Amino acid sequence: MKAVLQRVKKSQVAVEEKVISRIDQGYNILLGVAEEDSEKNADILAEKIVNLRVMSDEQNKMNRSILDSKGSILIVSQFTLMADLTSGRRPSYIKAAGAEKARKLYEYFVGKLKSLGIEDVQTGKFGEYMDVEIVNDGPVTIILDTEEL
């Protein structure tokens, strides 16, 4: 699994010009699922994300987790994170999980974040064309790959 985590002041997702989810302070996470991924990958990624100390403390230092700050998380599925660019100019998505498997692990990941104590977890709409608005805070952007965790 791959995730692009951005610390945000606010973020929202719209489908067909209708806002379907919105958060204030927290993380916007773009999530890609590979064909070989499993619930174990989702568990590892979720644990890492909820415990990352990248939220600001009273001295404006990145010293608090999303749990400490009681922030929200907005998760957007993004199969293009699995792009293979090793040859040619057109990305290959052969490493991305098929829709059924990707949806299952995406939903599992959302549930895992909730079970780890994130009270406000919002989502995009799986498989739909979405407009994602992100107001970066910092900016702080971190790329996580379960192959490297």
C-alpha cells in the first residue's frame, strides 16, 4: 500500500460538483492499493499514520500525533499511486489491485483508523471521479509505502 499523507488546515471532496465530505485540521490521505497487499499491510500503515508525530504542539513543533491533536482524516482512494513508469511515457497500472480487492482493503483501512481511535474519518467515493481540495498546513507531506515500513 502507498499513502500520500498531507497535513491540512482543511480538505474536501466533491463528486459531480457536490461536496460529499469535508474536514478541518488533520490529514488528507491519498491511498493506493497494490495487487499483493493484504489486511496486514493496512494494519501496518494505519498504525504508523495514527502515531506519526507531525502535528504541531504549543511551541509549533511537530511533536504530536493525530490522536493527540484529535484531528480528522479524509481518505481518498487513488489507484494512480501504483503507476509503473519504468518504460515508455504512458504509466502502467498493472500493479494496482483490481477494483473489488482495492475497495475491500480501502474500506478495511478506513475501519482500522476508526478502531485505533480516530473519531472523524471521512472518505471520498471509491471509483468515482473526484475533485479534491486541500489546504496544506506547513506544508507537511509524507509518502508512506508498506514495502518500506
